Amino acid sequence: MKPKLVVLSGAGISAESGIATFRDAGGLWEGYDIMQVASIDGWNKNKSLVLDFYNQRRKQAINAKPNLAHEILVQLEEKFEVIIITQNVDALHEMAGSSNVIHLHGELFKARSTKDNQLVYELKGWELKEGDLCEMGAQLRPHIVWFGEEVPMMGRANKIASEAQIFIVIGTSLQVYPAAGLIDYVPNNAIKYLIDINVPIVSNHYNIKIIKDSATVGMKKVFDELNSIFS
């Protein structure tokens, strides 16, 4: 049986593919009040603004390509049971070839019914418009978990983290909950890495190896170390 390797990925892994992170100075929140574009209240007040915001994100993401960090995670599947839990809404992990990806915060290239959350649709292009309806005649909304909404995949993610033998955190500030709390479920004896160019503050009790590098450089280091340990 392959060792279980669980990854928590955030915006930092996609940044090297040219996808701007939300909270950077020039990032996608620039000029927006977060609650205008990422809450149900914002949606109810101004659907066209919210739709345009995510349309612009799709236009940016549609031509993005996976980078070496994504590709290394695919290579690790040869030796490990790799499960990726991502805060990202892009599809770069899947595009790279990762076979087991859980999206905590939704998926950018999907839309769902405002009448029935179970009705989820693949988007063929970058645009979702007012008047685009589900089969029940209700407006479609971005398939994104907005602030204040339940994170449906959180229970499954917590269970997976609790079974990790290796746990890698890549490119996330560990400030956005409930995702940031995943590390609390990881067994004490698991091998843990945190890769980020801007290292977040992490309690020493997690016994986590800090790699202050970009996602691509950091994953190369982790790849070599894990191959050495599990040779």
C-alpha cells in the first residue's frame, strides 16, 4: 500500500502560472469590496457585478497552464497515494493530471442553480450571464463557496487530513478558515512541510518543516527529500 500524501494548496501554487492571488496589492480584489463579489448579499444586490467579476477571472484563468509544482504532485502519484485538497478554484491540478482533487471553495469553470445546489454544470467558455438558467428555470450562479456559506467538502477533507502520513502545505497563508484548521487534524507523527515564499506564522507544536521558497522550487526540494526517505 502506498503511503498517503495529503496536500493543502492555496493561491501561491497558481501564482507561478500567472493567476493573480486575491489579496496581493494588484490582485483580483483590487477595487472591490470583498462582500460585494463574494457573498450571497452581494449577489442579491448586484448580480451583474458578481457575474462580471467571475467572468474576468475565467478570462484570466482559461489560458493558464500548470507549472512545475503541479507537475511534481502528479509525479509523486507513482510512489504515494496523493490527495490534493485545494483552496483554489482554478483547474490547474486537474490539467496537470492529478487524479484526486478536492475543491474546498468551489470551481471557477462550473455554475450551479440558485434553486437546487445539486444542479451543477460545466461551463464551456469564460462567460456566465444573467438569463443563463438551470433546467428548473432558475438563474445560474458561480459554483463558488462565498463568505458565510457552508464548505460542503470540509468534513471529508478533515477525515483525509487525519489519515495523512505526509502533509504538504503549499502557497497558502493558513489564515482562511475552516481550511486553515486542516493542519490540526494531521497526526503528530506525520511528515509535514510548509512551502511559501511568504511564510505564515505557524505554531512550533505542528513540527513542520518550513521551506521559504516559491511553489516550484519548494516542491523540487520536497520531491527529492521524499524520494530519499522512501527509496
